[in-house]
Amino acid sequence: MKQSVYSIQTLYIDEDKKVNEEKNFENNNNNPVIVEEGTLEATMQDGDETRVRAISILTQDGAYDELESEGTFLEYARKLNEAMQLLNTCEKDVIDVIIKGGNTERVERLKEIYVQEYEEDLMKAIKRNIGGRVQSILINCLLPVEEYVSTLQRECIETKNYSLLTEVLSTYKPQVVQAAKLLYKECYNDQFESHVNTSLDQNVTESLRNVMVPLSHLQRNNVNVESMDEQTLIKDDIAHLNEGGDNIVEILTQKPYSTARLAVLFQKYKLEYYLDIKESIELEFHDEAQTCLKTIVRTASNLSEYFAEELKKAFHENKEDRIVHIIVSRYQIDLTNINETYQQLTDESLLKSLERSVSSDIKYILMRLILKSNN
């Protein structure tokens, strides 16, 4: 892998070549230089023009920065192939390269380079050479978020896990949820909403059906626009919430309110009636519908707190699959915030909890995901 040491206005690619930036960076008193992610126009000493991508922060004290170029991706692909060609696949090397790939754009480029060099789809290579839960986690890390969410939607329908489905529909951006529904139709030849409805058979309570059917169709607003009209509507909605029953279900699963607006609504409801909306739900609903409605409330009110509490519960109950799901699903979204909230809640970092509680086969990859999110 090409390493580069950064000094003011100079990027050293290797010992005998360097790239001089066309941009100027102030570096008073040898303080660290922060290079923002982006493409830098640069010229090699021999006059050849080249384009390099500055990825991370590089300091003058010897820390390394990576210049992401075609050569870097080729090196990533080579390391992956070498690790998977060993008699006993070196899982740690594969994990390091995949997670180091970072965001979706870079992961997609790595997948393209791998298939060009080795004439095999990277995900197929991983499935062939790595097994168990590590394989599943790696594959999920390689999927674009919309595709990953669509697989979660399918899994929830097949297992009739409506509490988890509510979480999935409530914790991703509305545009991601909608894109996942479109992918769902392409993959499974039917509408997501139709499959949700079909899965709700005669063994499901009417209250759960009344929650899940409209929720599956719901498309929340992205922007919460505050105005006098909005304030009036919120006041009306508070009164409707207080009427309970179907009114709670309607506002939480049928109104296209953003999560920010819902959070305001719940706060004002509590101020008006001295009752948390979750308590009202507990009084009115007594099956899985209660859990689903409370999930909508909890995720809208404080997303990081919701996942921190869920992680605390999962560690206490030794539910490793739940721990894996939360860490993988929130990786590159808000795992850093969740980690901070978890530490405030438990006086222990996620890394410490994983070290103490999680099986050895998945411990390394989960810790790498958290460390990557913190960078």
C-alpha cells in the first residue's frame, strides 16, 4: 500500500516521487494539517499530471494519510485475494480491508476492481471462503444501504418480526426506506406493502394489523417546517392523541409527519396532560402492537438513546444476534453517537462490553466496525 507523509504543500507518494498541491494550506508552528476529503489536482515532479484523493487527517508527527488512487484499490483487491487463497482464510485481513474501505462509494469501487482483477464477484468470493456469522456481517457491510434495508424488510416479513420491521421503517431516512421498497419489488416480484399485508394472517391480532398495514404504506416527510399552521395542527394532534385508541394509531402510522415533528408532538402532549405518550400506549394496547407503537415513539424522540437502551438490554439478556444487528445496521450512520449514549447510560464503552460478553468468532469484526465509526 502506498503511504504518504504530509508536509505543507507537499504529498510524498514514495521515496523518489512527490506531488505538490495546487492548493495552499496554512500550517503555523507545525500544527497538524487537516486535509478535507475531496479530489486534489496535482502534478508529479516529472511533469505528469495526476489526480489523487485525500481521505483523512494527516499530522506532522508521523501519522499516515492514504491517497486513494487506482493503485490503492488494486492493493486492497490483492490483499483480499491473498487472504482468501490461504488454506485457512485469514479472516482478520479480509475484515480489515473491507471495513477500511469505508463509505459506499469506495466499497463499490473496491468491488469493481476486484471483479476486474480476479474475474469473480467479491461477495461470492467471501461466501466461498468465509463462513458463519462473519460472512453474514461482511456481506451486509458490502451492500448499499438501500439493498441492505430491503433484505431486512424481507427477513422481517418471513419471520413475522413486526417489532423489528417497525424499527427498520422508523430508523432510516424516508428516501432510503422508499428506495428499499423499490428494490424489494425488483427482487421479490411484488410490492413490499402487499407482502406485509399477506403475512398478517388470522393468528395476528386486529390491533397489530391496524398498526402494520398503514405503517408499511407510510412515507414520512423529510423536512419539518415550523409555522403558525403547523403549531395549530400540533395542538389539534395533541387533543387527538389524548382521545387514545385509533387516534394514536392514526397519528403514528398514517400521518406523514417527520420524526422531528413527532418528537415535538410527544413533548407537548406530556406538558399538556402530564403523561408520557408511551404510558398512554401501554394503557390502550396489550400485544405486539404496543411494542411497535412504542418503538415509533422511542425512535422519534431520541434515536441514539433508543439503540443504546436496546444494546444494554441485549447485553443483559445475552442476545448476540440483536447486538450484531444494531452495530451492523447503524455502522456509518450514527454508531458513534450510539456508543457515546451507551457509555453515558452504562458507564462502559461498547468496546468494553463486546470484549467482555461477545463470542470470539464475531468479537473482532464488531470491534473493528466500532473503531472505524469512531474515526
